Amino acid sequence: MSRTTLTSRTFNQNVTEAKRSALEHPVFITDRGNITHVLLNIDHYKEITRNSANIIDLLAMPDAEDIDLEVEPLKDNILKPGDFS
């Protein structure tokens, strides 16, 4: 996927161009060299957020009884008291 990266100054000077670019691909906006924002068109945003599960659904784990969990025993001395001297 292609992308455009703009400094915040360039974005402020060319908002229309950034919006046009966002119709095709994400536009990353940087502040002092770090990406701080992403501009997406609404259709792309809806697409990537459409089927996201919420935390309650993830914690419920309706098929948890089908999971085979095998846990290896802890090795000796794996837990040691902290040395605060």
C-alpha cells in the first residue's frame, strides 16, 4: 500500500492536497520527525474498524472449552526475592 508522509507544516499549508491523497491511501503527518497523525478517507476508516471485537467479546472467549492448554512446570529458582541492598 502506498502512503504519503507530510510534516505538520506542509499539511497545514496544503490541506486540500492531503485530503486528495487520503482518498487513495493513508496520509501520515509528522511533528518533529515523529508520526503523530494519520489522515484516512471515511470509507477506509470504516473498512478497518468494521469487524473489530470489543474487549468484552475478547474476554468472553466463547470457545475456550475447546482450547488445550499445556503448561510446563516452573524450573527451580525461577522466582527469587529482589535484592534491595
